[in-house]
Amino acid sequence: MDGDFRTEFVREPSALRQHPALVLNADYRPLSYYPLSLWPWQDAVKAVYLDRVDIVAEYESTVRSPSTEIRIPSVIVLKDYVKPQKRVAFTRFNLFLRDEFRCQYCGSKGDLTFDHVIPRARGGITSWENVVAACSRCNLRKGSKSLRQAGMSLYKPPRAPEAEQLRNMGRKFPPNYLHDSWLDFLYWDAELEA
């Protein structure tokens, strides 16, 4: 049987890559929601042996060494609390997340870029308070005009998000795959239906 497993593993090396572990902080909340804090199974197993995490849930699949067999962890919790960052980095991804991956002029999704509300040509700066997500069509339509000149308006005024606001926003965009063992840890503080 060990030979069969080895042969199968060599033929399908990606088979075990499909067992990521959800990583929870010491308070049992994910380190991040978007992107979801996941580790490859190899890193999770290594952290278990280094006594840095506790296993909360496991997959049915196992991995073996010459002397040990272990079920692959599906949910792990850090033993030491990692303090969340207070400052939010001004990145394209965080800007799109703040704006919920929607054009702030027409509300469409997809084909996003960013736009300076007060154009740079008119002295506008690149900051949280002056940059919004915009589809290519709206960005071209507005060009270097003011909102009034372009006859456009914003869904909401741009503001610098707080770290907790951005984390909560990320919860609205779950990844394409959620293992059943993760669900209790992703939405435990969501309001329950009556």
C-alpha cells in the first residue's frame, strides 16, 4: 500500500496541494478574510511539528513519512496572538476592496481601473480621499474633467478605510472554494436569522 501511495503521489503531485489549512489567530478569527488566510498543507504540518499551532479540524486525507502518519490539518490556530495591523496600505487591491470591486460612477463590476476624482492635471493627489475604482468606460468619459463638468457623481465619497472596516469588507467576498470545516470559523460573528 505504501508503494501504491508513493506511486500515486508521484503521478499526481498536485493532489495534495488541494488541502490548504485555514489559519486562525489565537482568538480563533482568521488572520485575514480577503485574501483568506490559508497555508499549504506542508506549512501547516511543519507548524504543527514546531509546536506553533494547534490543529482544530482535519481532512480525511493523510500524509506519511517513514515513521509517522498524520491527517492533513484543515483548520489550525496560532498559539501566539498576532496583533492586526492598524494602518491600511494604499494599494490597488485595497482600493478595489474598499469600493467593493465596483465602479464608483456607474456601479458595474469588472474591467476596473482607478480614477482621480480631482484630476492630477488639476492638482489632484493620489490618496485614499481622491482615488476611486472606476470602469474603463467611466474613466475615459470623465477624463481630466471635474465631476460637475463630466455630469457624473460618486456612489460614496472616498475615504481612508480603517483596518477593521477593510477586514469586514473582505468577508463579503469569500473565495471560490470553502471547505466545510472552515465555515464555523469564518462567520461565527455574523448575525443569525430568526
